[in-house]
Amino acid sequence: MQFTFHVSGLHCKSCEKLISQAVEKIPQVKSATVDFDTGLCVVETKKNVEEDFIKKTIEALGYQVHPMSDSSKKDSAQKYHSLNKDEINNTALGNTSLNNIALDNTATSSYSMNAASLENFSQEEKPSQKEKRVVFSVSGMHCTSCSAIIERSVKKLPGIKDIHVNFAAEKAHATFDSALVNESRIVEAIKKAGYSAQVVSKENPEEERQKRQAEIRKYKNKFLIGFVLSLPMLYFMFFDFFSFLPGRATFLPWMGIISLILSTPVQFIIGAGFYKGMWSSLRMRMFNMDSLIAIGTSAAYFYSVINFVTYALQNNGVIGVGGEKIPELYFETAAFLITFVILGKWLESKAKGATSEAIKKLMGLQPKTARIIRDGKTVDVIIEEVKAGDIVLVRPGEKVPVDGMIVKGSSSLDESMLTGESIPVEKKEGDTVIGATINKTGSFEFRATKVGADTALSQIIKLIEEAQGSKAPIQAFADRVSSWFVPAVIGIAILTFLVWFFILNASLSFSLMAFTAVLVIACPCALGLATPTAIMVATGKGAEHGILIKGGEPLEAACKIKAVIFDKTGTLTHGKPEVTDIVGAGLTDEEEILELAASLEKQSEHSLAEAIYKHAEEEGAKLREVTGFKAIPGRGVEGKINEVLYYFGNRKLIESIAGLETDAIERKLNRLEEAGKTAMILATEKQIVGIIAVADTIKETSKEAVFRLEKMGIMVYMITGDNQRTAQAIAKQAGIHNVLAEVLPEDKANEIKKLQSTSIKVAMVGDGINDAPALAQADLGIAMGSGTDVAMETGGIVMVKNDLMDVISAIELSRATVSKVKQNLFFALFYNVIGIPIAARVFAGIGIILRPELAGLAMAFSSVSVVTNSLFLRRFQPGKRSWLSILAPLVMAGLFTFIFILFARLSSMS
């Protein structure tokens, strides 16, 4: 038998394997196949197996199984087995990238299969039209285990497609079906898990900053209160070392009752969050950092309470007998442990706030008011009241409030906030202006075209926020370690206690302190912060330099690139070709050749067509009516003028479509192409009429970028539809030795596949609609900021300045970031590898032990040092080495080792 289900809630490819393995364990099940892209699950069974049992098995894993009609099941199963992987990927690309874009014939032919594939899917399999993506701000998390608890809680809700919680950014990105669940229910689920959440407000960009500041103040106040309450107990500790301290004789008998009174509010008020976190994790059958702190401090506190009560009952009093202190009390250990952990959280929250500094700067760039012209009058309004179509006046020194197009006047604008380029850009009527750029000289009026969340600045902020909330593949390692880390630490702590107390016959207090120290020295926070903090700083730093990185995955992919393929037009070149030569091949004069060619190309959207049409306008050529126009992808165009069929394009068009020989004009074509010009032939069905040559100049930085990439050990290719001779001429100017010429738009992705088949990681750099499949196929797609929406949608990295030197900057930033992540992961593991044995008192024989409260302080330093190391990425400058950033890990490793030794010596003195 065969059962077909539609499963929602799949998060990654691992979900396919997880479900398949679980279902295949059911008796009489032959196979279970799950596809992440479609959500389709097909189960083959030997004998009768209850359908509900299979559903419950999948649902028990945390996914949702949706019913399908019989006809849908049959159709879906057939389509699932018939669709290959490329068709599924292309379907997704066509669905997400081409929604509102008018394509020319070339693009339409490239994506015709995608549209057909989408139509073939049954209604149940199509993505929900009510799918929403919402970002929530989450408070109360202490480590990555907390984020896992929230994810598991929210996944239980119906309609949740995906939920990802970023511990460092304190954000939850949820994708869900709004017909089944809403924001309120998600917030409620997070609250039930023991945390607080709210939808990130788009109207109040300052809300996040205010929330962060409130959290910093909260931790600061908690630390100060805890420190004030713990300070007398610190003084009491010194009584063991210095007998001459004033008040020793007076306070020594009262130390027990005073410590009990002072430590109780610290334990249960200042430390209440740890108990709440532990309870939430236990409800999810998990452990987190809160569990470690709560168990460790409770062990010290309640052990001391028991000893205190026992002593009081035996001696009928709460003060020490004979002027001595009550023995075996460790109230100060519990109090200082909580206080030091709170100190770590305070420092950590301040450091994490600094990682999102780039977004704060961008938000601060947004003007608060705009000066608009209504009914002939100039009025000042708040920025939220500006509407598309309003005429806005900008004077010298003012910021442009929103995006638009200049309708009157001219000026030079400082666009460094967007591009990182400090040189002002000249603007005149018809030019576009970007919100938050600064007007330097003249006054001008512009018509608002994009306002509110649609402005370029708002889109950049949104992109960076989403990137900072994303995960890099390398984080999977940290997630795997964190998943078993806390249970393993609890196991080691219990083993430490058992060995010391039962095998080595140590005292109960000694064994208990070793148990507590192990619990609090080991912290999964550092592991959880290692990757996201580096990504947050790097994506923000990239934006400062005009490099928009869409998440952790493209950021990490950039450091592994071994080959870069550049599209020619608009990427290596300026993309603004000009007509250089008009050559007659018969009796037709040059003027008529231009008129005929421009008439045909008027209806084409190709950049070469635009150059010819523009040149004809400048020459005052009279354009003629064209009928039966047709664009032939990768070759040219055809159409009838005065009932005569004309062809205009490359050799392939003339030879294969028109059926004419080009031998007679071959010498002329060669001469033009060897000069790096693109030669296009005009012909009728009977003869070749003439040639129009168009040239596009390479960008000033292209040659330098190619040289730098090759110096970095990266192979450089150029890909183009031009013939081999023209392509080689352009490539020679750019210093490129590997040329892929005469490649049709639909074949660009295949050329990338060929390179990838040799196990080389490939980056594609392009800017056009025809580059979208290649950008998607590449291991890393880099889109030029001047390109089409579909290219920028498909690219993992967007170059705002259209400068190829930024490709190098992106790779350098990626390498620096991944290096920081690896350093952070090393630090996190290094702290625990050297800390746990010392805390377990393995080296007690040589006088090296670690008191629990000092172990807690060391743990706090570990998280702070990881975040601090990530913050050194803020010193990144393209093409420059930051020696401070390079040396920082070595300095911090030495400093932390010194702190461990210092703490061990202090502990051995007690």
C-alpha cells in the first residue's frame, strides 16, 4: 500500500531524514520518502498499516500532518516521483523571484517550465496564500538552550511553518499560516515557556534600542543589589585569613544568621529568573544554563540552611557558641555565585548591544520631518505623513526624507550612508534620490516614489536585521554541542561528588563544593554566542561599506570560494554601450541601416538595443513601424518593416535562422570584434544589409579586482553571450584568462554546474534577469546593486556601489568573520576543557582548586570574552589588516589562563 501526506513544519534537510527514519521503524513499512521543498511524504507499506498511526508518529516528532483528498494523493505522488531536483528548485525560484516582474521573451522562455510546474501542483501543495513572516523580540533568554526551548514550544502550535530563535540577537523569526495561528498565540506560547515576547514594531524603530537599554539597566540594578547584600559576606570571608580585621570578634558568632538573612533575597529574588528558567526547561524535558545555576546555588544554600538549623537545634541558639562561627556554612558561595553570574549578564548585554551598532546608526540616519509642497504652500510634516506622489523640497545641508525622482533643480548629494563612497554624486532632473542622503549644494524638488517601509534605507535595515537573525552552517556544530552540553555537565558534577565523597572519602562539604563548582564553571552561553555575535557585527560592518549580506549562509560561503564567474555586461563593464561603427554591406546607406535597426530594437529591452535606439534618437533618425516583432534569445530580433522581413543580431541568427552566409563580411566583423566591439548584422531574407558595432567600456576597478582575486588564489572567469573574439578582447582588457563565450542565457547555470562538478566552490557575479538562474545555481550569488530586482533577490550578497572591488571586500570580511567564529568556538571549548577539571578538584593534590563563586565569575568572563572578540570585527577595513583584532585572541587566552591561576590560588588559601 501507499500513503501520501503533506507535512508542514519542516525546517531543513535534516527533517527529511528524521521523519523517514521514524516512519521506517514502524513494522511493515517498506520505505518513507520526504521532500523538504514540497512537504510531500510518501510511505510504502507491506501489509495493512493504519494511516492514523503513521500520522501520529510524524506528529510526535513536532510536525503537522495535513489531510489530502484521494485525487490529490494520487496526483501528488506521481508528480513527486516524476519531478527531478532541478525542477523543484526552479519552481521555488520562479515562485519567489518573478512575481511582479515583466519579463522579455528571453526571460519568459527561461522560466516557462517553472510556471508550468507550479500549475501542476494540487491546491493542497501550494504554499499558503496566508503565509506570514513576523519577527518577535524575546526577553529572558540565558543561553542557546533557552532558544531551543522556545522553538520547541512554538512548533507545537498549528500552522507554524518555521521558527528560528537567535539567542544573541534576542529575536524569533517565525513563518506561519495566519489562517491557523496568529501573533498573539505565538507570544502566549513563548510566555508559557517562561520568557516574554512582543512583535517587533515597524512604527517605532527606537523600541529595540529602548528594550536593550532597559535590559542593561535591569541587570545592572540586580547586580548592584546583589553586590550590596553580598558585600558583608565578603568581609566575613576575610576573617579566615586576617585575624586583625576590626569587628572580627564581634561578628564571628553572628556570621551565620546575618549571612542567612542577606543571602535569602539574593537566592530567591535576584536569582528568581534562574528558577523560572529551570522550571521552563524541565517542562520541555530539557536542561539549560539556568538549570546549572539553580542546582549549584541551591545545593550550597540549602546545605548551609540544613547545617544552620541543625546547629541551632543542638545549641538552642542562632549564634556561634564560645565566640566562634557556625561551621560548614556556604551562604556567601550561593550569594556571590548569583551576583557574579548577573555581573556577567550585565556585561554581556552591554557587549551584545554593541554588536547591533550598525542598525542603530542606520536608524539614526532617518530624518524625522519633511518639507512638502501642497496647494502651492510649503509645509513641514512628520516623515510618516509623506505619501507617494508628494512633491518634497530639499534645501542645502538637509537630508532627503524619502526616495523619489527630481522634478526641479539640481544638486550634489552625499550618498556615503548607502554606498560608503564619500565623493558627492551630481543629481539633476530625472535622477533618483535616496532617503537619508545629504544634500550638499543646491535646492531641488522631487516627487516621492517610495515612503515608509518601502524606502531603500528601510529595506537595508530590514535586510540586515534578518541577516543578523540568521544562522550560519558552522553554527550547527555549536548547536550539536549545546544540545548535550548541560546534561553532560550535570553528569560530570554528580560523578565528581560521588568520587570525592564515596571513593576518596572527602568531607560532605568538600564534595558538595566540588559538585557546585563544576555546575557553574561550565556554561553553554559562550558556545551559543560564538557564531551569532560575529555574524551580527559582520553584516553591520558590510552594510557600512555598501555590501549587503543576506545572512550567515552566504557570509560563510564567501570564505570557501575558489572560482568567481563575472557576467560581462553591467558587471565587468559599465553596462552602457555606445554605437561606434555603422558599416554598409550593400547599396543601403548608413542612415537607413541605423533607422531599420533602431526600429527593430525599439521593442527590445536588451542593453545593446537601448544603445542603438538612443543613438538613433540623437542622430534624428526616423523610426518605422514594425510588425511581427520577435525576440530570439541569445541571437537577436526579427520583424517586418513595410512587409519586408528583417533580422538583426549575431552570426548565429543570420546563419541558422535567416540562412545566409557571412563570408563576404567576415573580414569587417573580425576587425570590429578584435577591437572589443560587439558587431550585429542587419539582413533581409535575401541578403546582408549592414553592420552596427557597439562597444562597452570596462569599469575602472575591474582589472584591479581581477588581479587581487587571482592573488588571493581564486580563479576568475568571464561569461558572456558575445562571440569568442569579442569576448577575448574584453577579457584581455580586464586581465581575465578564462573566458566562457557564446553562452546562451539559459546555459549560464549549466556552465557553473560544470565547474561545481570538479568540487570547486563557485561564486557568480551578475546584474540581469538572465543571470538569476546562474546566481541561484552558484554556491554564492553576488548581485550588483544596479541590477534588476530579480537578480538582487536571488543573490546572497548585494553590492550597492556596483564596484567589483567590493567582491574582494566581501570575501575578506567573510574570512575574517569565519576566523572569529572559529576563535570563539575554540575559546568556548577551551574555557570548559581547562575549567571543568579544575572545578572538579582533579588537581587538588598540587593545591589547585576553584571555589564555586570564583568558578561562577570565571564562567561570566568566558561569555564576555567571546562577545568582545567578535566586537573586534568592527575594526575591519577592506584591504587592511587589523593587528589588534589578530592579536586579541592570543592576549585574551593568556589573560584567561592567568585569571584561572589567580582564582585557583585564592581558592586554595581558603
